[in-house]
Amino acid sequence: MQFPEGFLWGTATASYQIEGAVNEGGRGTSIWDTFSHTPGKVYRGDTGDIACDHYHRPEEDLDLMADLGLKAYRFSVAWPRIQPDGSGPPNQEGLDFYRRLVDGLRQRDIVPMLTLYHWDLPQALEDRGGWTNRDTSERFAEYTGFVYEALADTVPFWITLNEPWVASWLGHGYGLHAPGKQDAASALAATHHLLLGHGLALERMRSVGNPGDNQLGVTLNLHPALAARDRDADEEAARRVDGQANRLYLDPLFRGEYPEDIVSYYGGRGVDGPPVRDGDLEKISGPVDFLGINYYFRHHVRDAPDETPSQIPFSDLAVRPIVPHAGEKTAMGWPVEPDGLSEMLVRLKDEYTDAPIYVTENGRAVHDYADPNGDVKDEERISYLDSHFRAVHGAMEQGVDLRGYMVWSFLDNFEWAEGYSKRFGLVYVDYATQKRTPKSSARWYAGVIRRNGPDG
Ligand code: FCB
């Protein structure tokens, strides 16, 4: 099975999940430092203080990437390394760290793909309302300008936001992620200000100029939503979930409007909608050069009229997500559903955009362990990735313009509220010694990259 020439096979990580060194290099505090240090928020009280210690071992990690033959590497910049207090002039030490990383990638012929916001907002901005405050969108554009001026000459792919749904709803609606708010109006305000930040950041980057024909885009986590039972009420529940999880982001970005059904659903319950001002939607829907999609699973949902808003996602939509009994689940408890990815890719082409698409994350957690010989044999991850690669190949045969695929993740890392208990890496990390061991899947993936497609 061959992929097109030049297909960008890579892996992805995020700053807070791997870097550690939270008090070094002039870095300020982020909302994830605060959240992870708040008792009860993260499994076992884990924090990103040390994580994979990547900040101290970029060379070792770059060499590993080169061993795997990666064509691309997606990473994120920690905003508090660049602006420790969220505003004001950039911290040169922070910019230098990422310059060294990018130079190291270039020396190894690995294409850098940079994410500007993967959830580590400077705490100083949170203290002024964070993403519920419109000023944060402006601050984000200012920060973007500093990073772009420093690295635009050598980074060809720029992603403004990673998964605004997660930042908005897990962070502000359901309280499972930093900053831990539980209020739908805050989630809708955060949604709007994140998207506005994206629009302003695009404008800012384009105003700096485009040294190397750089590609600017945004990454959404998209999940097809399905009725769990053959009932009209479940179909409607699935429509509400599709509205909040997918259309609330796709519609403003590609059509310049918020989905009416979702805005009126919340409005009917006394919840303020996105705080839109004149001209915002034009900025938000400015053209992107590509769309990044992170795909993990489908939402299977039931109508649940008695549900009251809680920490359970979609509870405020009177919906109960379920995991189907049949079929394989990952160590996260997520169902393995490769067809959901091809479905979503075809839908994007049919309903939203002709822009090139990159899978900017896909992968699975496995209960990995090093065996007595020190090997980590993750056959489950290999079959998961193989089935998803085949699914996207099918979507490409239906005309989807998919240009690349970043496996989540390069290394095992700090999995947000799950701490270090969930391992997503192609490379195993022994956190006590920081020893890296490529798993069976890493060797297998290197072969996929060499052959430009899975075998057979
Ligand atoms: C995504 C995140 C990424 C990682 C994976 C498992 O939602 O973007 O950081 O945690 O899930």
C-alpha cells in the first residue's frame, strides 16, 4: 500500500507533556503547573515538573527521531518560556531553546511542525480571566508574532491552536483540565476567544511575511457522533454532541458562523453564547493553508433527559456518552474505530474545505511494560496504527487531500489528568532513569516510513 511521494510521516508531542525544567530558562508558571499541583486534579498527584526531561536532552531525543527515520516532528512552544508573565518582550532564552531544537531537526532532515498553543497558558493571563477574557486573544497574537519572527525562516508548518474543544470544554465546561472551571458560559467564551486568537495570530503571521512559503493552520480534535441506540432521541443527542464537539469549531472557521442549534440550545437554558463582536467571524474564518485533525474515537451517545451538568462531558447537553460493549478498547478505555477517521476526513472534504489536511495526532495508549530483556512489545499499537493508516488511505482514494500523519506520541509522556499512568509513546520512557527504549511499534513505524506505507 503506497502513499503519495513526499507524504509527511511523523510523530507529535507537546511542551508541558515532555519538557520538564519548569523553573529553568526564565520560564514562567502556566495554568498546567497550577492545576497539576492542586491536590485531586491529576491522577496520583503527577505533575509535569520533570516529565521526560526533554528540555535537558534534546540531542538524545533528536538522534532517536533520526534513527526512526521520521520525516516530520510536531512539537509545541511553551508560551510561558517566551513570555513568562504572558505579555511584554520575549525571553531570549526561551526562543533560543526552540531555535536549537529546530536547527537540530533541520540537520537531521526532519521537517518541524510547530504548535503555538498546546494548553500551557501563562498563569498571569489566567489571573486576568484567561480565555474568558477577550484580551487573551490579543496577547496570543502578540506572542505568536515573537515566535514567528524568530523561527519563520526555518519552520514551514505553523499550527495556532491544538484542540480548542478540549481547552474550552474540558478546561472550562467540565473542569477536568486546567484551569478547572465548570461553567458552560465560560466554555463558550473560551471557545470564541481561542478562535479569535487563532484569527488574529494568522493575521499577525501573514503581516510578518512568508519567508519560505510557510503553511499556516489550526488543529481540531474531531469525533463523529453516533446514536447509541436506534431511537430518534439518541439521534438528536448525537446531533447536539456533533454540534458542540465538531460544528462549534468547524462552522466559524470555515463558514464564518456559529451553529444556530447549539447557540440556541444554551440560550434556551439561560447560558450566554459566544461573545461575538462585529468583525470577529471574518477574522476567525480567514483562509487557512491546511487543517490539522486529531482523531481518537467516535462518540456514542444516549439521550439522558435527567442528566444534570457535571464533570461528565456532554452532561450539560442532557447526553450520556457510552462505550460500546463490543470491540477493542485502548488503555484509555477509548473504542478502536479506524472507520471514524476516514468518515470524518470525507465529511471535511464534502462539507467544509478543500484545504490540505494533516492528521496531526492519532495513536493509542497501551499498558506497556519493559519485559525481562528490556523489550517493549506493543503489538496492540502496531495493529491500531496499521488499521488507521489503511483507513486514511481509503479516504485518500475517495479524494481526500491528506498530506501527512503525526503519530501521537513520540515518547510516553504526561497524559494531562491521567498523569504518567497512560503510555502513548512509540518510545518507552522509564521515568526513574529517563532511559528511552523504542517499542516494537517504533521499529515497525520506521519500516512504514521507509516503504512509504504499511505492508501488503
Ligand atoms: C489529545 C492531546 C494530546 C494527547 C492526546 C492523547 O487530546 O492533544 O496532548 O494528550 O490527546
